[in-house]
Amino acid sequence: DCQPVRNDPRNGSKRAVSGHLTVATAPLHSFSVLEPGGPGGCAARRLVTVEETARAAGCLVAQNGGFFHMSTGECLGNIVSNGDQVSSSGGLQNAQFGIRQDGTLVTGYLSEEEVLDTKNPFVQLVSGVVWLLRNGRVYINESEETECDKTQETGSFSKFVNVISARTALGHDREGRLVMFHVDGQTEQRGINLWEMAEFLRKQGVVNAINLDGGGSATFVVNGTLANYPSDHCLDDDMWRCPRRISTVVCVHEPRCNPPDCNGHGTCVQGICHCTGDFWQGADCSILDCGPSNCSLHGLCTETGCLCDAGWRGSNCSQECANGSFGVGCAQKCQCENGAACDPIHGTCACLPGFQGDTCAEVCSLGWYGPGCHHACKCESLCPCDPKTGSCNLTSTMHDILSRGTAFFKEFGGERTAWLCLTLALALLLLLSAAANVTFVLGSRTSRRRLDGEYAYQPLEEMNGELHSLEKEQGDPTCSIKD
Amino acid sequence: LSTGVSLNDDLLLPYPGTRTRLPR
């Protein structure tokens, strides 16, 4: 009766175990799967301690991650580390835990196509063995069905599930927080089995979790320092326990941006990129955005703002160049004359009717009319038409001929039609002039007849201050002039 | 005290050394 009750630690009775539960918010930015010793570790089949890998990556908390081949160092299962897939299971079905690019947490069994999805790819992914909790329910029996080939592996797999040992697990709670867990132990002597671990995690509010590598691999590191009691003995002195050199590591760190340098266009503060300037946008500062109108489709958005196409101006390229200027930045002056409109892009002139030439400085050639003088006159008399309207009205045409006489001779002196029209015009003027002269002469005679000959012609003559003899005779010379 | 080398003696393996499972 004096002997105390002694429980067998392997029969499920209460016993003490030590371990750590780590909860990380915003796991998209604060959680990483690391290759052993840094990038390229899986390809190189490196095996290094968790401390070494965690220190280099600046992990606040780190644990051993996926399974690996102990003799070759090969990473086993699917491994995606910071967006790079560095190991593939080749479709072998084991429990997976990962985070997709949009922050989605994924737990369970994945097809190869899902692992390789490019629309929303995994940025972190690690493979374990046994899906411990599925949507808040212990899922170990179903996992054995999926992950164990019963014909050859039942004994080994069953022992793996039920033996007490050091364990590690990875999962998340209902709020989307990531949960890392480990307990110390020694296979068959200390620690917990997977049933106990699943139930413990469930009670902590974890809803999905997978089991990662345990036994002597179970290692917990805080700020680069070993913080648990590994179960492997040391080679030099088996009184001491030494951390095993393992493969991948799961790591919780200060929130980081993706990419860490925000593509060179921003500053990373607690996992959030604060983009520089007014125009870099997006979670990773990779998008140039010049506002809702985005340069009004008349320019290119650059990191200094809208670079407007030729003919456009303003902060969002919404204004055309003012009349009189054109080109990039509206920097060039238009040369258009005679009221012609100037194209704001190329500076070309749109002539008003009756004008032509690059700057619309020239009037239409005879026989042509309209804007830019592109239309040929269609007058029956072969006379030139109105250069503005194309009208064949002779009066207006004659008026135009007279007003532009010099140009007419220069440009069309040799043309038969032009000469014909000029001849007609001059003949008409001659007739009008002759008629006017005849009328004048006849009118003058009639007037003289009315004076009855009461006049005398007296030529004015002055010689050395003396009047002509006739003037002397008549007295006052001024009176002799009657007409 | 320096980090010693592990004996790798606490092995906890889900599958036998030669894996026979096939991809699905």
C-alpha cells in the first residue's frame, strides 16, 4: 500500500510533455518554407541544422519542415519556397500545407495540376505525412487510407501514427492564423502520438493541420538559437543531445513584402509596400497608374506622370493643343494662313475653300476650286469658276480676273482659255470705254452750241514781264479768258 | 561548447526504407 501508483507512459494516461505553440498572423507575409542553408539547398541536397538556415533567413521562430531522405539528403514531397517550386512529389499523395499567391491557406491532398497551378500559384508549400485535422475534425483514419499502401506499409505506417515521439505539426485556425506546433520526446519513451497531437491542436482552435517530420528531426529555434530538447544523441558524447541536420525549415519572420524590394518602386513596412511617387500602384508597386482616366488614352503613363501623345496636353492628356500649336508637348507653331485649321498632331493645314498649298497661302489656280483646290471647274464656256464655290457666274469670274491680273499673267499666260477670257474682258472694257467717249463728245458739242460762239481762245504768254500786244490792246487780260 | 554532430539515432519513419507507393 505504501507504493505509489505508477502509470505506463505508453498506455494513454496523463503525462507531461514540453513543446511550443507558435501563432502567426498574416502568414502570407510572415511565413516561409526555406530550403536547407538557403536557396538551392534542395537541388544541392544539403542537410544543415535548423539554426543555420533560420539565422540566415532572419526567422523569429523556426522548426524543421518536410521529410527528407536521410542518406542522400533529397527533399521529399512538394516544396515551394518563396514562390519557387524546388521539389515535386510527382503526384504521390501525402498531406500538404501551403499558401497561394492571394493568401489562401490550403491543407490536404493535391493533384499535380493543383500544385502546378499558374493562375493563383503556391508561394509556400510543404508536404507532410498524415492530415491530422480537417475542418476541425480528427482525420487520421482517412489519412491512413490515402497515404498508406496497405499491402506493404501497414505495419510501418501504423506504428508511425501511434508511437509516442517528438512531433511537429503545421496548420491554421478559423481566423486564418498560421499555427506551428512541436513537442519534445523520444520515440517509444517520451512525447505524444498523432492522435494526441490532433486532439490537442483541435482544443487550441486549430481547424486544419498536417503532421511534419518528427523524432530526432524535431527542432525548435527562436531567434537563431536552439530552444528545445532534440532526441538524437551526440556523436561525440551520448550524454548530450544534438540537433539533427535536416532539410527544409518552416519559418516565421517579420512581415515581408513580395518581392522584398517592392520591385524597386516602394518601401516595405510590416509586409506592406508603400509605393514611391504618385503613380506606382499595386500591392508590389509594379503597376503604373496615372488616375481613373489613365492619360485619357492619349498618352503613356510613366513614373513621372502622363507623357502625352502629339497633339495633346494637360496632366491627364485630356486637352488638345490650342490652335496655333501642334506636336509633342504642343511645342511647335502652326504655319497655316488664310484662316486654315491646323492639325494638332502633325501641324498640317486644312485650307478654306479657294486656297491651297502646305500653308494655304496660295489661291486656287484658274480652273480649280474648293478646299485645297482639289475640284476642277465644270463651266461650259471654258472660263474659270469661282475658286471658293465653283460657280460659273461670269461677272464674279471677271471681277476675280481683274483683281488678280498679275497673277493671271504669270500663271496662265500661255493657256488658251485664259487668253480667250482675257480678250473677251478687254474687248468688253474697250466697248464700254468707246461708248463713254462717244457719249462725252456728243454731249460737249451740244454744250458749245448753246454758248453761241461767245468765246475766244487767248493763249497765255509772258515774256520778260511784258504782256503780248493783243493783251495790251484789250486792257485787262484776265477778262479775255472766257472758257 | 560547439554544436555537436547528431547520431541520427531517433528515427521515426512513416514508410520503409524502400518506398513502393505509386503516384495517384
